[in-house]
Amino acid sequence: MAHKEPAKISGMAIYDDSRPLEVHIFCSLPLLQENFELDFLSEFYHTNHEEKLEAAIKKNKDAIIQFNSAGKKCESFIKEVKITLDSEKNDLPPNLYFIQNVDIAITLLFSTPIKPQELTGEWLLFPDKLLDAEKEYGGNPKASNYEIALTFVGPETITFKSSSKKPTFNWRNPNKEEIKDTAREERETLTLRTHTETAAIIFGGLFLLLSLVWVFSPNRKVPKLLLPLLLLVFIFIFFGFDLSETKSVTTYQLPENKLLKPMMHKKLTKIYKTLSIKDKSELYDSLAESTSQSFLNDSYQSLYKSIFVHTDTLKIAENVTVNSIEVLPNNQVKCSWNVEALVQHMNHVHSKNLAYSAIFKLEYNQKSWRILTGSILPDYEVSIK
């Protein structure tokens, strides 16, 4: 229990390639009170303070820990705040507790890219003030007490140690290779002009030339000499050479189902991850990696409204699951999927499990498949439970 060591703070991060980074922070209420200046608290905590405390934590969520990927900040979302009260030897009136007997567990989600090469973490919440105060009262805290341990659980489990003197740490992804788009190449030879069509054009030209020579010949005897010669030339060209005009065209077909399903999962996950992007141009560029043409424009408009107009509602897609997928003619797919999403509205977090199905039209361009048509974007502002 944190109350036995009020200055102690630790964390655990859980990484998955296709989900937001989930970070659990464990600390005491005195540590939060000292760092966030919670003026509604004294040395006591009353259960009536729960809503104010949760609101204060949500307000200061970016002052706890941050993550960056490729120099860009990963937006955070508070999934849960759990307040644990220790009533052991509590002689206070009901619902009233000493703040050192209150433990806080905070679950944060960070919108990380799919398979980032590296993540840079930075602790911003430290126990220094409590430990320094302990020194003033004659205590002798160890140097290790100033360190914060974060256990990073992913493809490999590693523990990072941070402090106010060295707050940052770097995590390198051992699984750097991202799922690449694949396509089945089909080569086709298109006939632009057949042998007969080309020969007819040549024959027509020779006939026109012969006619002109005959018309402008003074004694009109030249054609009798030229006709056999020209006829022989025409026969030689017609039978000796292939006069048809062709063009080789390469078309791209969708991969088979065992490769198509993870590819579509990547596309849909990338689209839903844009819910955490706070930059308008970056939002468009991110969508352009998976979408194109009318679908790109429609998606951008819907997400722009959801993110930049309805700013009082925060959203994050926690998990995307592709249930079924079927290849249709003309590079179309019939797809069904679920989205586990979290919506924060008026300091309350609501979980939503959304189910969808759609027929997508895809196009292969610059070694990547992009969605051209289809509608998948939910309206997070409606029917919040």
C-alpha cells in the first residue's frame, strides 16, 4: 500500500503493436496533493472529494508522464482513476480518512503509432518535495527513494529508472518491421492496333500514293510500272512483319485473405488512431496514408468535426478487431469489425463497443493500398451512455 511510503511512486507500461500504450501509475494522495496543489484537501480526505480529485487528475494528466515518438508528442487519455481507501485503524468519522491512507491508481492511454521504432518517455511527477520535507523532520531518505521505476511490458520486459535529475528514458521496439502492403501482380498485353488494321492503313497509303502518281503522270504509264513493285512491297510488309501495336499493362489485385485481414486491420487502426491527433495538417497527412479521393475528404471532415469542433468530448480507440473479410471483384472487400472506444465527457469516461460492416473499394498506388470508398466513421457525440 502506498500509504506506508507516501513518497513512493511507480508505474507499469503495457505495449501492443496495434493498441494505444497503456500506462498504470501507482502513488499516494499526499504525493498528488504536494505536486498538484489540491487546495480542497487538508490532512483529511472525504469521499465527497472523489469527483473533485478525479477532475484535478484529468486536468493535470499531462503533468504526470509523457511519451514522444519521432519527436511528436503522443496524446494522452485517462482511462480510469481508482481511489483505494485504507480503513485499517481509522478512528475518524465515517467517510473521512487521513490522506496518507489514500492510494491512487491512474490508468493512462497514449496514442502511439503502429509499431514505432522508438518511444521516449519523460516523468514529470516526482517525490522530491515529500522526501525533502522528510529530511527537514530528521528523516534520512535513501538516494534510491528519489528514483521512479517503470516496468515496460511488451515483446520484452524491461524496467526503467528515472528521477528529477534524469527524467527521460528511451524504449526501442524489438519488433520494428511493420506490416507492408502486398499485391498480386497480373500482367496483361493490350492490343492497341491489330495487324489487319495496320496493314489496311499501309495499303490505303500506297493506294493514295499510286493514285497521285497516276494523276500527275504525263503519259499515265508510270502506274503500270509501279503497281507490281508496290504490290510486292505491300505483300512483303504484310506477311514479313507483325504490324500490330500492343502495350503491356500491369494490374494489381488484392492479396489473399490470410494477408488481407492484417492489412485491413492496420488500415482501420491507423484511421481510428487519428482521433488523438490535435494538429489539422497532421490529421490530413495521417489519413492520407490509408485513404484517398472522396473517402479521404469525407473522413477528414468527419474527424475534424469530432476532434476540433466537439472539443469538450475526448475520444480514443482502445482496440480495433477485424471479424471477417471477403474479397469482391474490382478490388473491393466486404469487411466487418469492432471498435472498443473510450469517450470522456464532463470528467466521466464511458466505454463503447461499436460494431460495423462496409464494402470498401481499394486502389494500389505507390506500393500501398488506399481506401477510395466506404463509410466507417462513427459519431462519438451521439448516444453517450
